[in-house]
Amino acid sequence: MLESDKPWYEGMNDEAASLWRKFLRLYQTDFESFSYNVRIGQGLDPGPSASDATRAQWKALTSKRADVVATRAGQTWAIEVEPRVTARTVGQVVTYRHLLPDHWPVLGTLVSAIVCERCGYDMGQVLIKQNILWFKFPPAGAPSLPGTFLPSAGVPLA
């Protein structure tokens, strides 16, 4: 089964999953693996007065979670899937860039990326300065893709 044919992706709502499938239809063959809702960081510990089960649950609930961690030849990608890029989205991706190497087996270069429907000019400038790739799939029309990572020849864009 192709990755884009999965019925759901852990941690994604229907809108995010639909957007993610658009990315996958162009790029899934360029990647070796995809992990979803990846917990990054230590989370918060309520302290020794809580039971071990409560402590573990609390840590899991309060850890950061990347939508997707994907691998391809010599690269690990931290990907956030959001309809509209905001400062919060950028902050999440920058945070994952710093935490992921301590909590996940990063292979080679770590690449930060966002898959979105909309990205305003100001946010685009921030993404460029932060070295974050973004893949824009607007509700109508052709996608806007980073020139440094175009899909394989012969892959239809619509």
C-alpha cells in the first residue's frame, strides 16, 4: 500500500490528512520511511507524589509532537502539516530542529519543512531566513514547491 493510501495518520485531523496526501502524491517515493505524531522532548513530570503511571502519562501528554518525521537518503525531515503558516507553526518547526537530535535517531542532515495551504509573504520571509522548506498546496490551483526539492519528473502536479 502506498503511504498516500493510508486511511488515517496518527495525530492528524481530516483537514491535515488531506493536505498531507497532496504532499505524498508528489513525494512519497522520495522517502524511505514516515513516522507520525512523533514525541519529542521530555515532557513535564508532576513529581514523585504522583504514581508511576500518572507520571508516564503526564510526560507523554506534555511532550512536543512533530506531525511527521521522515527519512530519505542521508536526511531526516521534521515536517509540520498546517493549513496556514503562522508564527506558532514556525516556532514548532524550529523547536523540533533543536530537540529531535536528542530524542530521535537523526540520520545525516536534519531538514525542517512545512506542508500548508496558505503562507503569507511575511511568513515566507521568515521561513527563508530560518532555512525551512515549505510546500504550499492551495485549495485551488497549482502547488508552490521549493526549487531545491521538486518532485520527480513525470509526477503530475494536480
